[in-house]
Amino acid sequence: MQGGGHMSYGRRLVAILFLLLGAVAVAGGLIALAPDLPRWLAFLVGMNVLAFLLYGYDKAQARRDAARVPEAVLLAAAALGGTPGALVAMITLRHKTRKRSFRRVFFAIALAQALLLAWYWADSLS
């Protein structure tokens, strides 16, 4: 699978499940270090760390013209709560910043998350 090789639906699903398991593992480690940390916050920290690392790995693979991380997995990392980590990776590593179709979906995810947060906060204030 050189360059932007395609991954089957099943393999993408497995990759996304491993991403979730990784975030849960990082969250478990954070909770062990800081037992008072809310589990949802530990999960989000874990997902953002993993999203950043995943985008960095994909950038390194792109430079080597080696097997890449499917865009569906990169976008899933953002959609599952890793949007800030993914955005930091995109900016600092200059990765996936030129591909307009990817950016469109990424920022649609970010907008949807921002709207959900705004709705949640507005609802919690009333």
C-alpha cells in the first residue's frame, strides 16, 4: 500500500476501534496518575494526544512514500474528540492543509462540535 493506498471498510473500522482503545488506555493512565480527573476529560486528553501522534505518523509516512493512515481514520480521530490535537498537528506539521476536500470535512466536524458545545452550555445555563 504505497502512497495513498486504500484500506477496506473493515480495516478502517478496526483502525478506528484501536484508536478508541488507545484513547481509553491513555485515559486510564491519566486517571491512575490523577484519580480526581473526570473520566470524560481524561478520554479527551487521550484522544487529542493520539490524534496529534496519528497525524504526525501520517506526515512521516507521506514523506517516505510509505503506507498512509486513511483519511477516514484521521477524521474519526477528530470526530471522536481529538479535533484540537488534530488541528495543532495540521498547523505545526503542515499536514493536510492543502487538500481542500479533507479540510472541508475536518472543519465541518469542528463546527458541529462547537455547535454541540454551545447548545450544551446554553442548556446548562437555563
